[in-house]
Amino acid sequence: MEKGSHSSSTTLARTKSDQLVETLAAAFKSARQSDQQTPPGTSESGGTLSRKSSKRVMMGASPRRSSGENNNTYIRKSRSAQMKLDLEELSSGAALSRASSASLGLSFSFTGFTVPPDEIADSKPFSDDDIPEDVEARTCKMKFQTEPTLPIYLKFTDVTYKVIIKGMTSCEERDILNGITGAVNPGEVLALMGPSGSGKTTLLNLLGGRLIQSTVGGSITYNDQPYSKFLKSRIGFVTQDDVLFPHLTVKETLMYAARLRLPKVLTRQQKEKRAVDVIYELGLERCQDTMIGGSFVRGVSGGERKRVCIGNEIIINPSLLFLDEPTSGLDSTTALRTIQTLQDIAEVGKTVITTIHQPSSRLFHKFDKLILLGKGSLLYFGKASEAIVYFSSIGCSPLIAMNPAEFLLDLANGNLTDISVPSELEDKVQMENSETETGNGKPPPAVVHEYLVEAYESRVANTEKKKLMAPLPLDDELKSKVSSSKRQWAASWWQQYCILFCRGIKERKHDYFSWLRITQVLSTAIILGLLWWQSDSKTIRGRQDQAGLLFFIAVFWGFFPVFTAIFTFPQERAMLGKERAADMYRLSAYFLARTTSDLPLDLILPVLFLLVVYFMAGLRLSASHFFLSMLTVFLCIVAAQGLGLAIGATLMDLKRATTLASVTVMTFMLAGGYFVKKVPVFISWIRYMSFNYHTYKLLLKVQYQDIMPTVNGIKTDSGLKEVGALVAMIFGYRFLAYLSLRKMQLHCEA
């Protein structure tokens, strides 16, 4: 039985292999016939142009699917056959196509042929229609936005980067990148590969304009122009960590991004339509009304979250798209879908640069160009399809069948297991002491790394640098657009404020109105009401009891907002840095929207609290006294919130901020005028900085202004001084918080 099944499977494999060989043979036959019967006006190199190559020839033009000169070109890309044409080969008059079959393990190369339409129709097993539908995306083919975009050619030469490590007694410089050179054009996907710590993310940040420091060396140009602030609106940058608001839905996330980032000339309806288009282009329609989710909130899957991050960037139709390890944490199918998405984005004329850690063989073959890094040095730059050929030419060939990416990463790590040792390296190792060899007779990683760096420098580096020295054939208009130093805000200040205000309320309403928080406030109010049930304000003892209740109210609504506001900026630091790096809004609009959007939410629970406590405790039953007491509590809350914002924005570290806030709030509480009536002169200034002190005095004055001249040693006057002090704290603490954010932002941009 086993033998029969084995023979049937072998027969099936042979049938598929024979079918593949027959199809390729038919392609060869048609190629010969087309060469003999070349129509007039057709170049000798054949009319075969791939979709990408035709776009590269049309520099500066709108990257659409072209037809005209290549009307007789019919080439399809399938899972097992990929045919590419290079600009260099086009200029030399040779059209080279490569077809590789994973099932046969063979590779064929042939030149100058065109496949008739009828034969392509007959080769149905190799059409794109056979690609199975992606379960997550529910789409087979995506058509990305093809409106005109500014083509940007990125070139970088001898890029270096150092970090200064400060010790207790000395400073040390550490090289992160050493002379990296490369280039990528519109319509191409450049992959940055290398082991962990090789400098991939640092290089990506440098190319994307996220690291602009004095320790950066070399040249990075965009259309032969240096980096300018204008490029912020033309660059999309997807970070490795998915920085999204967990309580917003997929649709809301993209809607707010569209309203903040798309140009002013578009109406709100047009911007929202663009967001919907991106949702369908990325196959997110199934989960568009699902919350993003996070650590404590259930939401979309990892692949969908990554596509939302990509959608946040491609919604502006960027010229350059940078991605930091977009496949990390994804399964192989979802990772393939993500890389296919990047390839589709590049094919409509955008320049895509991505870091990748360890892609599968199918992912690796989707990259146009490759940069291989090892310990911050360049080991290879060129076409991804020619990387294996290059390393074989220097004596490093795989001895067994393996994933090309795995082979390259082994080389970058200096690991020559199952890889041939170059003869030059063998001679060098033999001449050295036997201790330099490992137990298996292979050279140590440091020696391999040095050999690979020297081999690239001596064989390839100079040639690549000469190519990059040649100026790009671009008109002055394209260069002047890139070199513009003027920022382009997509929305006015007021529009930015309104959008961020609405987004803030939608995001944080889940936290403010959680059952845990409501239960905490109401249970505290009920306990206070029971303890001070219908207290008597006519007796001295009753007034002392009520003074204790009023002091607790001042302390509770001073303590609660401080520790809520402390988390505001440290938790949103990643989001703020990401959105400000893309010039989505002004810092002042964000700060004002962030602080004011909390006010409606912060003032609802105190109303419920006072409605319970005020009447249960039997305080003065008068509408004016009730609303004045509520206004006093509101002033205390806003002032305390300002202190929390200032501490959080200044330290930007939750542990240190919480420690400082605890000490500060405890000091303000002790100096609040209830525990200590007579404070020494040299430290009495602390009570005037305490919002607890001013709130406590105001609450006493509201309750006993017309009854008694003094209560617990406090005069019951008009209370204007206390109101002025609280208002000064409200604006003073917030101004300090804004200055701290501005300083942090300038430090990040420096």
C-alpha cells in the first residue's frame, strides 16, 4: 500500500514537472519565432519590458501602468516564474529575463523574447489568478493609489554614525555604522538585512531623517538634495512597535490620520473617502469597526494591526516609505502578505526601504535590492537576486540547499557552517596560530567578518560609489521641491486642535468611565456620607467635624487628579514623537487639546461625588453654596491636574514621577492648614504653594461666610486671594509642562 502511494505521488510530481518543462519549452520556441519575425520599428533587444522597468525609464512621470510602446508585451509574474528587466540591461540593448522554479530546483536564463497572448492564456497554471485568497485580507489583488506622486531617488554615500557613551570618569565613542553606501529608486524595494545589533534600525532612522546629529557622517541625498523639513510630508515611517491608540477602531484611526495629514485643498468628505479607500486597499474592511486593542484591551490581530500602521503612512501617498521590521511577530503567511503589500506599493512608483530580520525564501525573492550589514559594516549592496552569485564569486557558497536569507545571515555572523571556506581565508588561517581556529576547523567569526568587508571594498565598493557620483537626470523643479525648507501643515491650528480634542475624548472615555473608577468614587462618597451623616454645623464640635470633611474633600480631589495626570505624557511619548516627526500637528495644538479634552471627563465624577456627600453630610442646603462648593472643587482638580502634567512632562519617567508626586502631595497635604495651624516662618511659604491649603480655606468660607467670622483660625472673607492663587497654579503648572515638552521636542530634533 505504501509503495503504491509512493509511486502515485512520484507520478504526480513528474506530471507537474513535465507540465512545467513543456510550458517553458513552448516559451523558448515562441521566442525563436518572434526573433525571426520581428515587426518593423521594434528594437533588436525585444519589446519585453516589465512593469517596474517601464516606470523607471519614465523618470518624474506619473507611475502608472504604461501601454503604447510595449503594446506587444505580455508578461505575467507567477509564484514560480519571475521575469525582470534592469535599466542597465535596457540601455545596453539586452533584455534579460530570469525564470526560477522552486519545484524543480533549476534556473534558466534567456534573452530577448516575447510571449504571444494565446500562449500566456494557455499557461493558466502560472497566472496570478491561482494565488490563494488571503484569509485575513480577503482579497487576491490590491490596486494601490496611482495618483501622481513626487518621485524621490535616495542615495547615501559613506554614511557613518557614532554614539558617545558617558561613564563615571570618561567618555567613549562607539561606531554604529562604518561607511555605508547605497541607493534606491522609485518602484524598488530595498531590504536592510543583518543580525541583531548590526545597525539596521539606525541606518533606517538616518535615511528617514529621524536621526539628525553631529555624530552623523557621510552624504544622504534625496533627488541630489540634502534633507529638508519639506520631506516630512513626503515620507512615511512605520516603526517596529505598533504605536496606535488601543481604544480607537481601525476606521477611526485612519480617519483621524487622514484629517490631520492630507492637504488643506481636500474637503473633509474627500479625506474620509481616502481613509475608506485605504481600508479596502489593505483588506481591513472586515475589522474596520473593531478596536485596535492593546495589552489589556482585546482588538485586531497582529497582521491587521501592522496593516493599520502601514495604512497610517500610505494614506498621504508618500514618495518614500520606511518600515522597521514589518514582519516581526507575524506568522509566515501574514508576513508574506505584508511584504506583498510593500511590493504593490512600490510598483505604483514609490520608494520602499525596509529592515528585515530573517525572511523566508519566498519573502527574500520579493526584494529588488539588498544591503547586508555586519557589525555596522557593509558586506553587500546590490540586487537581491545576485547576492548568492556575488558571495559564491568570493568563495562563500552554500554546501547544502538552504534559505538564501539564512545563508546571508550566517555569513554576516561569521558562521561558515555548511558554507565553503574561501581559499584566501584558508591560507590566511593556516599561516596563523592554530589557536585562531575553532574546534571544527573553521575560521573565527572576526576573521570571516574582516574578509567579507575587505572583499566588498576591493571588488564592488568603488564601482558602486562611481555610479552614485553621477548626477540624476532630473529637472530643477523636482530638486527645488525637495530642497524647500518650509513646513507644510495639512490643517490649520484650529482644525488641528478640534481634531485632537475629539480624538482625545474618544480615546480616554473608556478609562474615565470604567466601572472600577466609578465604583471607587461612589463608594468613597457613600462612606463619607455615612460617617458624617447629617452633621450639625451649629455646635463647635459639629463645625470641627465638618471642617475635617471639607479638608478630606480638598485632599481627595487634589490627590486623585495628580496621579491620573502624571501618566499623560509619559504614556503618549511614543505617539507624540511619531506624529510630531511626521509634522501631523503643532505641539501647542496638541498640548492644549490634550489638557482641555480631559476637563469634561475629569469634572463628571466630582459632580456625582458631591451630589452624594453634600446632602448626606447635611452641609448648607442652598443652591448658591452647593454650586460654589462644586466650583471650588473644580478649581482644585484643574490645579492638581496641572501639577501632575508638569511632573510627568518634566521627568518623562513613571517611576521617578510617581515618587516625586507622592512626596509633593504629602507635603501639600501636611501644609494644608488642618494638621498644623502655626507653621514656622522659614517654611511657611510651602502652604501658599499648596492647592490643598487654598481649596480648604475656600470650602470653609463658602460654608460659614455669613455665620461666623473665623473657623479654625481662618477668616471667612470673600476668598478672592485663594481663587487667584488657584488660577495662577492652573496656568503656571501647565506652562511649565508645555516648556518641558518643547524642550524634549527640541532635544529630539537636535
